[in-house]
Amino acid sequence: MGLRRKTKSPAMFSHEFVIQNHADAVSCLAMGLLLGLMFEVTAKFVIMFITVQYNVTYITDDRPEPVHFYEYGPKDIATIFFYMLIAIILHAVIQEYILDKINRRLHLSKTKHSKFNESGQLAFFYLFSFAWGASILPAEEFTTNPTLLWKDYPHSRMFFQVKFFYICQIAYWLHTLPELYFQKIRKEDIPRQLYYICLYIAHISGAYILNLQRLGLTLLVPHYLVELIFHASRLFYFSDENKQKGFTLWALLFVMARLLTLTLSVLTFGFGLARAENPGFSIIDGNFNILTIRISCLAAICLTQAWMMWKFINFQLKKWREHTQNQIPKKKVTSTKSKPTKKEPSRG
């Protein structure tokens, strides 16, 4: 009978122990908050973690049923924290039961393994967010009437789907910060991921706090579609390096999305809000329609789009160089095959 080697378990509360068991610990914390709903003493406190807060109900003559709107406030931090825990749990489930199983079949290198996990997680998120956001847009009628992006500003009251969408978006991107540690991301990849994580948090939170939810939602949906195509193409590329047609479609849509973002941003901040009937600054009313904030928002969006285009151009140049370098050895092989072989002269 052969002896079994005992795998040494990591020490309690060591780095490896935290990384291996972080999903279980977070699950226990989320379950503890849910169990708090069962008791009357804790239910009043726990409810703000789970349900969307700041409900405002209006009764109008046009509609017999009351209309429910939502505003934002400090209690949203608790709600975002709870759904950040849910995002960490879902991240671990997708990683263990889907991505890790595919990785074992593909036998990828360490570099490709890390990129495959990143694209796999983001592809699931972009697909879900794009489908959710695309289902909200027709109900809000932003696509048919662009003037609604700035008309009747400030848009301090939101429907449930819009507010919950923003809560989940902020929660997801906040959860990616501890995931850099939990997933053992390589040091050279951390700055690159931190750049786009911080940009997402800043732009989505800014749109939420400044009551620009309509513009933010309209810009996020096509952007998520473009990012979904890119990461799906990268997943197919890792499985078979000959599958690169998706990158061509992504490149075309990427440029169109940048133009759409710049166009709608200039229209909203440069023309729509600038000519609004109630310009001014009031935190109580949620009105941030002053020149300084409009210029700052437009500058932030333009600089982000310029940075994304710069990264896009560098990516395309890198691909072109790799393609030309791969073509040179093939030309040499074909040229050597096409040369005629000289026959040796016969002796005698």
C-alpha cells in the first residue's frame, strides 16, 4: 500500500489562507446580513444593506397608481457594500466552476492564464450589464429623443431599475480592487488594471452623484458592447490563435463608440445643460449645472477617450508588427523552396 502525501494546509490568517478561503468568509458575512432580517431588532439596521433606499412616491391625476422614484443618499454606501460582497462570491463561483475547468483543458502559459481569467470574468460582466442596460434604455426613451439627456435637469429622481443598475455597477468595480489580491495578479499587470478600474469607478460614481444617470447609462451600453466583443474575441484567440476576426469587428465598433461618446458629451455639456432654464449649484436639489462642473466633466470624458484611443493605436501597431515579423520567416521559407537546385557535372 502506497503512502499518501499530506498536503500542508496554510497557516491560519496567512496570505495563502485568506486567498483560499476569502469566498467562504464573504459568504458567511453575506448570510449573516440576510439572517439579520429574521429578527425585529436587527431588521431595521440590516434592511439598508439589502434593499434600495430613498423611495419617493408620487400620486398624479394622469395615473391611478402611485409612481415610485428613488433618490440617492449616504445609506447607498451600505447597499453598495452588500452587493460588493455578492460580486466577490459570484467572481469566485465563475472562476472555480467555469474558468478553471476551461484552463485545465487549454494548458495555457502563466501569462495567457492570467489574461484568460481577466477576459473571462469581464466577458460575463459585460454581457450581463449590456443586456440589463439595453433593456432599460427603451423604457427611458433616451435613444429616440436625445434631448431627454439634459431636459428637465436635475434628474434627481430615478426609477428602480436605473438606481439598482448604478448600485450594482459601482459595487462590481469596487469588488475588483480586493480581487487584485485574491486572484494573485502579477505585479506588472496591476497598474494596467488599476487604471481602468479607477476610471470606471470615477465615471460611474460621478454620473450617479451629479444626477447625470441618463447620459451615463446611454454611454455605458454601447461601451460595454464593444468591450464584450473584445474580451470574447480574446477568449477565442487563446483557444485558437487563428481566430482573430473578432478583433476586426471590435476595432470598427471601438472607433464608433468613441465618436458617439464625444458627440453626446459635447451636446449634453456644451449645448443642452448650458442652455438649461435652471442653471445653478444646489446640493439639496441635486443641481450641479454650473460652468466649472460642466467643463470638468467634459474634460474628464475627452481625456479618457483620448487615452483610450492612444492605447487602441498602440495595440493595433503592436499587432501589425507581430504580423509583419511572422510573415518574414514564411517568405524566407517560400523563397528557398522556389530556388532551382543545380545538378553536379558528370565525371568521365
